Amino acid sequence: MTASAIAQQDTTLYQLRTVEIFGKPAEVFASGSRVSTLDSSFIHTYTAGTLADVIQARTPVFLKTNGPSGIAVPAFRGTSPTHTAVLWNGLNISQPALGQSDFSLLPVSSIGNIAVQHGAAGATYGSGAIGGAVLLSSQTQPDPGFGAELMQEVGSFGRYFSSANARYSGRKVSVALSGYRVAAENDFAFRDYGRIGAPTRRQDQAQVAQHGFTQDVSWQLSSKTRLALHGWYTYANREVPPSLGAANTNARQLDRNLRLMTELNHHSNWGETSVKAAIFNDYLRYTDNNNNSLTDINTYQVQAEQTYTYARRWSLRGGLNLQHFEADVQGYGRQVTEDRASAFLLFRYDPSQRLDLSLNLRQAFVKGYNPTPAPTLGANWLMLQQGGHALYLKGNVSGSYRVPTLNERFWQPGGNPDIKPEQGWNFETGLRHRYTLGAVLLESEASVYRMLVDNWIQWMPVTSSYWSPRNLQKVRSQGVELSSRASTALGNWQLAATVAYTYTSSEQVKAYEGSQELNRQLAHIPLHKAHLGTDLSFRTWTLLGNLTYNGLRYTDNSNANNLPAYTLLSLAVHKKFALGQSQLVASLRSDNVTDRAYTVLENMPMPPRSLAASLRFIIP
Amino acid sequence: MKKITRFRSYFLSAACAFAAVAFSSCDSDNDGPAGEYARNGVLISNEGAMTKSNASVSFYSHDSKSVENESFKKVNAPLVLGDVLQHMTKQGEKLYLVMNNSGKVLVANAHTLKAEGEIAGLEAPRYIAVLDDNKAYVTEWLGYDPATFAYDNGRVAVVDLKTNTVTKTITVGVQPEELLITAGKLFVANSGGRSVTVINTNTDAIETTITVNDGPNSLALDRNNMLWVSSTGVKVYDPTDWSVSEENSTPGSLAKVNPISNTVMTTLTFSQHAPSPGRLTSAPNGDKLYYVFNNKVWVQDVNAVALATKPLIDRGTYVAYGFNGLGIEPASGLIYAGKASDYTSNGWVVRYNSQSGAAIDSFRVGIAPNGFVFQQ
């Protein structure tokens, strides 16, 4: 087990081969853009946590979270939560009513790999991939035979996490099952600045109960054909804490998400054929003293792709995606159905070993209106190769779009059936440097980008009785992303360190209606975010440290009020014991080690220092 | 008369600005209360966005001709004012801030803004009326049913201001909104029904209820000590575009009530059915009434027998919450309007000439300004 941190995806190391494993990663068609993969040892440290924990700690994505139990939605490159697409095995799983994903509903233990696409990639990932995309995939089968794992974690503030998984992999069939359960009181103490004298109180409205399971079956029908089934169910019943100073209205949110998909892959002289069919059910019930809101949506999705690869020179993928929504949402006053389609063509060309190019295009079709086509043109050039050094120059121009959410179109009152899709353009360039000297590996990347999002949708009051979404804004986001990772091995020692910094300036530059704030940083987008991660392992011991800095955030679009910057330190230590063929890993983890009092959103106190101890039993 | 008053205040502030160079402070009235927010300015209540606890108080100083935002926070941080500042009123040296979604009324010093206490145990407080230094009344909405969107009867909480505790609650009509004390009685507008509850302030017992047009929401007292009630009428929404239906709604009205006999003297009914009147505010000398109707400000002579046919302030197509609050400054006679753009960015206070209705100037305040306390 080496290193932690984000391992930069090296698209140039990828070799185009005629005989290829099924499911060529979509990143292959992302030449010149920035794609990072979260390292598995870091993910293991957060097995008991959610996607929100790992994304916040090790990527430039800022997560807006309203507390220990609350929703956590992404702000990627200065965009809004609807501007980050989340894909599971290649299909978009954003909740269709809100058009966003709550990262605290996605448990790390149910996910195999996590990759992050920085910047627009509308051509590859479709609607919503404006600020970026988070790509999740199911666990892949490592070795043939049986394997199993059991884990139990006990943490501060009454948190218990249990998970179990088992897998079997034979010559033709492989099966994997996993399940988890979380119960957390989150009854930490905080100073209640909403009361005179700021009494210390225990949080009593942040209880969480979550459980879920995954199932992956893969069947090799012939040497050229494989059928896979993936199932993912998550359940979360959470109390939503009130802001300091606000009355407790007993807010509670119940989420149930069932995702089932089947995937057929076939290899022929025409290349690879992949057909995916999926059914998703997203159920959400929000209740408090004044609300009882129910959302129940079935999504049917089919995606067919054909990829043809010619020698090591070029690769062409064409595909079609169809979505059908059946929405039973109280706020719509009736059942709503909608069909969406999109067609895409992705092309990668390697004119020489030192240069790769990609040219992608997607067109979406929605009844009543069609978004403008989303193209991508990108290049990655190995500029310099000398000694242990390799220097790449990258660049990319990409279009993106977001089809309005079902709420934006159908919510009553206010839903706007005439609303136009949002449209974005992303321009970026960067340098990537790799240096190897013996056992030392140094990888660095610097990117600058500029992004324009037009027809940005925002809800505004149209009369004093209701609000309505309007194509209100043109937003310009620009910034810098720097990251560097060094790793080495010395005898029994393995060391790695990652440092990263992000500057994000996101401002509204034009308003189409009403009085809007121009040229000011959007609310809840930090200008500066940085992290430092270190990894140290010696024989059976591993020590991980992570320091995250989030800069000042304005709480309103006038930039009149702000929340102070905060730095969080987390530490974890693992020790492995061999028990015959099996392994026992004992871990101790502490988050917010310095016991920093902070809030991510205003008046929402976050947990103080916490401790968690876990045991993991692995049968390889 | 008003012009002279305004000129005098300009002159005074100019003189003070000059004097400030020579002396460290300038008090035109040495007997006045001390405190940064005590005098010659306006306290502005900013509602804030619901559930965010970002309500605030701003102070506009006539001396410096500038506004200071987050004045409460500046004095009391890290104390959080609370969620949804619905109403703010002053009694003697105390400032009462009704924090709707915090379920309390915060008590602060009216001159320094220093938080002094809170009246807790309230459910959804809306407005406060202070009788004297000992007693106040707070309206509360109760019993909302999210399934039917209907409320139960609300109540009036009787507050002992010496101990800041609720001593009694009086059940009134549905959604009791503004309340007003006159002639030894408390009048409560039950906005979810069609009545005004009359409560004897000696006994705190209900004396009677006065039937008015549907949806009584705001109250004002005129020069002749007559009580004015604005009523919205019954509003019916068009199911396709959710606008208020002109055809199916009933018109709003202004009613003049004799508070001694508890009888409705006159009802002036609007000809348009869809818009609703509200924010009834009387001129400092009580000879005129100002109100908001159809997102415009109108003025009404208290003795007029018909409604005005032309608005005083007409901004054309204006933001939906352009008149989120209305106040008339006694000294200058200027109309102060709280203009909220949305609930994610700061609002404005726009000042208007009360004769011509012309906009004079504006300044930036907190989120959703909705009320004013004029410090003399």
C-alpha cells in the first residue's frame, strides 16, 4: 500500500490497444483536461464515511454542508450544486427534481473507484457537467476465488458504523455483495450564540440512521461478451438541525434511492459495443412543523455506445442516451413525465506518441427546446522529455449545458415551463510535470481556467406570493488549480506528500432581469482552498495526516457578510495484523484534531474534535 | 412647515459636522439619551432570510449622512440576533425585536443596542404592541397544517415587561397580525379571518369582536383617534400561472372603526379585485394615511369619503418586495420604504418626498428591510 492523495490521471500513459478490456474509461476522451483519481488508501481511511468526507478533504470541490447530519452539496470551480454531474458506472444519478446530488447520501463503502473531472465536460457526461463531474464506479473483482471483509467502527458523539462484504469470482461468473449500517446521535456540545450568554448546549436535532447495500454480478457469456448487473440501495433518515437562533421545527429528511442497472459488453470486428439499461427510484420526504413534502421519481435510462479503435492511432465512440422520468411530486400537483435524449460522438487521435487530441460533441434533445450542442476540443502534448523529467502542455475548450430540473419546470406555484437550458463554455490550459529519480516520484500540475455560464437559473420573487426560476445571470468563474505530489520508498518506509491549492473567483457579470449584484464573489464560494496530505507507512504501520484550509466565504451576494476561514486537521493510524491467511486492520482516526470551532454555512455549528476506532477483518 | 423642519435638520447636521472638527462631540440637546444609536437617526429592521438566522439592524445617521449595517452584531457579537426579524418597536429606553422564526422577542437597549434579555416561550410571534413599561402584547400564529395549508386560531401573549415573561395567553382569530392599543383597548387584526378582536387592557379579557372585510392585516390610528383597518379580501389564484385572479377574488378595503363604540363607520372598497392593500401607516400628525396597494404607495386623507384614484409613488414595473416596509419620519415628513431585492442579497431603503412622491435618495441596508424606528 503506497501513498495516498490524488493520483493524477495520466492520459498519455494510456496506450490504445486493439484488444482492450471492456469499458474504455471515458477519461480517454478527455485529452487536455484535468482528471484526478482518489487514491484507494485514502478512500480506505474514510470507508466509514461518505463521499462528502473524501471530496471535501482531497479535491478542490467545496462542499456546502449545513451540519453533521445535513445535506452536503458541491460547489465545483465556483458553480452551483446543480453544476456538478455525478455518474455511477457511466450514468447520471443526480436527483431529477433538484438536479443535484447530496454527497452525504453516498457511502464510500459502496463505491469502488472515485474520479473527479475538473471543468466542463458536457460532451462526455451530458447535462450538468458544467463545473465538473464526479465519476463513481462499482468495485471491480481483484482476484479469483472467495473474499470477504467485516468492519466495525465506533466513534465520538454516538456514531456506530458496520459493514460487511463478500465476493466470489470464478472463471465465468463473479458475484459481490456488500452492506452497511450507520447510526449516529451527533450529540456534540456547542456554544449556542443564538441565546444570550451563549450557553453550551448539546446538539439534539442531528440524529442520523443510514443503511444500504450493493450487489454486483458479472457473467462472462463468451470470450467476447459479458453481462453485468449492478444494484445499489441507500436509505437515510436524518434530522435537520436548525440554525443558531432559529426555532427547532423538528425538520427531518428521509431519502431512499434504489439504482439498478444492467450492462452488456460485446467485442467484435466493429469494436466494442456497450449497452446499459437502468431503473432508478429516488424518494425524498421532507417534514417539519410547517411542511410535508413528498418526491417520488422513477427514472428509466438506456445508453448504447459503440467504440471503434484503429491501431494505436485513433479511437471513435458514438452513443445515444435516453431518459424517461415519471415524477410523483406533491409540489407539481399532478404526475409529470418527461423524455430526454442525447447523442454523442467522442474522438481521440494520437498523431504521435507525444501528442494526443480529442474532439467530442454531444447534442441533447428535450421536448419543447433543445440545448445548444456541447463540443470539446482538447490536446495533451509531451513538450519535453529529458533525464527523469517529462513536461506536458495541456489545453482544452469545452462546452456544457444543463437541462432545467423538473422542479424548475413543473413546481407549483412558480415552475417556469419556458425556462431555457443553461449553457457554459470552459477554457483551460495547464502544465503537467513528472520527475522520477530512483525511487522518488514527483508529479505536479498547474491549470488555469476561465468559464462562462450563461442563462444561469435562479429563483426570484416575481410577486409577493411566489418565486419563480428565471434565466437570470451570466456568471464568470476563473481560477487556478495547483497540485504536487511526491512519493518515495526507502527500505521498509514508504512516504508520500500531496499539496494542492485552488483559487476560485466566481462572479455574476450580467443580469437579465431585476436588480442583481454584479462583479462580486458569489455567496459560499471560497476564493482560496488548500490541502496538505501526508502518508507514512512502515512495515505494518500506516500514518495518514490531512490538513485542509478553506478561505473566507461571503454569505450573501452583496459580499456584506462573511464567514471566517478555517483549517482542519485529521490524523489516522492503521496497524495490520496477520491472522493466518487473513488480516486484521486496527485503526484510530481523529477529525478536527485541533478542536476548531467553525461553520461551513452561517449559524450551523460543526462538530468539535472527534475520535473513531475501527477493526477491519479481511479474508483475501 | 415640513420643509422648514427638514431645512432645520440639514442646518443642524451641517453645524454639527462643522462643530465636530472643533469639539469631540456635538449634542444639540444636552438632556438627550446617550448611546451611539440614541439620536438623530433611524434604526432599520432587516428581516433576513428564513432559516438562515441572518436578520440584522441597520442605523442611518443624519449627522454623518451614512448608514451602518449589522449594528446589532457590532455591539453584541458573537450573539446572533435570530431568524426573521418580523417587527421592531421602541418603548422608552427599550427596543423590542420580534424574532418570528426564533420564537422569541429580543429586548435591547434602544440607545446602545446592547441585548438585555429575551421574551421566550412564544411559538410564531408576529407583532408586538407595548402598553407601558410593564405590559406588552404579542400576536402569534398557531396550528399550521401542512396538508391543508390552514391555521388554527392564533393567540395574543400578554407579557410582563419587568420579568420578560408571558403571563397569559388570549385565544383570538386565525393568523392574528398587527395589533394596536387605543382607548384602553387592544385591537387585533385576525388576518386569516374577517374580524378584529377587542381586548380590554385592564382585564386582558376579550370585550368583543368587530366584523370587517376578509383578511384584516394592518392597523393605524388617525388624528381623530379613529382606527383604520386594511383588509385584503379573499384572493383566488389562477391555477395555470398562479397569478391572483381578478375575476374570482373579492376586493380589499379600508375600514374606519370607532374604537370607543367598536363600530365600523365607513368601508372604502377598492375597485380592483386582485391586489391587496397593506402596511397602513399614518402621517405623524395623523391627518393622512399611507398604504401599499398593487406594489405602489397611495395616500388617503382621513376625512376623504372615497379612495384615491392615483398613486403617490408609482415605480412602474418594480421588484416584488419594493415596499417591504413603510415608515414616515416625524421630523422630516419623509417616506421611508424598505426595498428587498431577494433574500440572498442586501436590500435598500429608498426615501421619498411625501408631497410629490418623488424618490429623493437611497442607501443599502441588510437583507429584506421591513421597518423603521425613528430616533429623534
